[in-house]
Amino acid sequence: MKLNTWLLLLALWVPVSYASNGPIAARVNGEEISEFRLERYFAEFLEDQGRALGSIRNPKAYKQLRQKALDALIDKELLWQEAVKRGVVISDAEVQGQVDQARQAIGGPEVFARRLNDAGFDEASFLEYTRRDMAAQQVFAELTKVAAPDEKEVRAFYEEHRSEMGRPEEVQALHILVKVPEGADAATIEAARLRLADMRLKIVNGANFASIAKSASEDATASSGGDLGYFPRGRMFPQFEAAAFAMAPGELSEPVRTPVGWHLIYLQNRSEAADVSEEQGLEMVRAYLARQQQVAIRGEVLAQLRSGNRIERIDDD
């Protein structure tokens, strides 16, 4: 599980002592989701979208985003309750293994203990909430299994779209992000740039890029050393993309500004545009159709769970 997923888990699963006090945002079959829990998750929800709470000035947009965050918490609770109904059991060894991974990813025992304490957990309660999350994920995977795409459908789709299947030029890169809040003043923007410039100097002087990314990047890719893998044009912010595609393998960029902050880019490799073989094209179609089926079935399963259980959305009133 990635580092940002574990940090999100700290917001999703709060101790019962917190969850049961204060105003209630929703009830799922009588189980309460507190406003406290929603507020904590909402901040994570916005951050995951690259947005800051203070930047949302439209009351309608704020309410819509908050409702989406509450939807996610309700779905999480529905899946956990479904796991209980189905008798899903996650062993102590599996839970401990996941927690050990989280401890390592977050920065070791001391940092992990501090993060748990800040979130209102001790390790025993976090083990239990990790068990819940794993059980919910397992039952969701079981409920959303899909069959392999029909080969006639695969072939037909391939024949219709084969002219579009040339592989575009791609680059492979690592990056480090120092975030800048939306609407930040000039001093805050410059302070973030200087932090990144200091990291760049360390790398130029021999520090390992991936190690710096793991310890200092504020992007979800930090736990993997800032690895973005291969990507074509049109996927990243224009400023980031322009810098990355102008570099040669082995080059390190100057700080690059985008709407979310300052980036440092290390280009690992470049893949030139090329046509794909029929075998590759058919495999691409199989993967695409499988993803489409997966998205559809996930939506159907969650809709069925919502309609088949008692949900009270108090926060919407």
C-alpha cells in the first residue's frame, strides 16, 4: 500500500472515542460517521485533488465536494459492514505485515508513532482499523470480479481503432514536489523554490535523487522515490511536460513551477514514437476493455450496496 494511502487511512478510520462524539454527518445502518471524521477526510480528499480548503470560495462547489467526500466515507462503511456479513477474516499476520510496511514507508518507528498519536491512535487501535480497511478492500475485490473480455469484441475493437494505436513518444522520469498553496504570496512561493533549489544542490553534489524524493517530496510518488514511470505528452501539467520533454536522459532540471508547486525533474529515459504490433495492440485492447468493465461493475456494486442498506445523510440537511 502506498504512503499516501496509509495517511488517508489515518483520516478515514478514527478511534471510536472520536467518532461517537459531537455532531453526526451520516448513519449507515445505525453506525455513525461523525462530522469530525468527515472534516478530517475532507482535507485529505481536497489535497488528493491538488486543492486547498481556503481556495474554494463558491459555496455550491464547496458543498458538492463535501458531499463527494461523505459519499466515499459511506461507501467505506458499507464495504466494511458487508465484509462482516460475509465473514471475511484478515489474519493477524496479514495485518501486522501491512502495518510494518506503513511504519517503514512513513519514516520509521518514531515518525510512525508520532503520526499515530497525532491522529488519535495507539498501535493496537491502528491494527484493528487496518484490519477493517483490508477486509473492506477484499470484499470489494470479490464483488467486482469481471470475466476476461470476449475475444470477438477485442478483435472488433482493435480493427476499428488500430490506426490510433501507434505508441507516442514517452519519457521516463523521477520528480520531487514542494507544494505551494493556491493563492500563496510571493514570499511563500520563493521559500518553496529555495527549498527545492537546496535539494537540487545536494543531488548535484552526489546525493541520490530517489532518496531525497523519499524523504522530502510532497507528492504521492515520494514512497517510490518520485518515480513517474513513462508518460506521453498531454498527461502532466504543461510546464512540467515542456521541461521533461526538452531534457536528455540523465539530466536534472532547474526548479519548474506548476499550479501545485515547484518540481525538480530527473529524466531517466526516452522512448521514441513507434507503431505497435498486432499482438501488442490486441493486448492493449484487452486491458482497456477490462478496465472499462471494472469501472462499470464497481459503480453497480456500490449503487446496490447503497440501495440495499439504510443510509441517513444528516450533513446534507
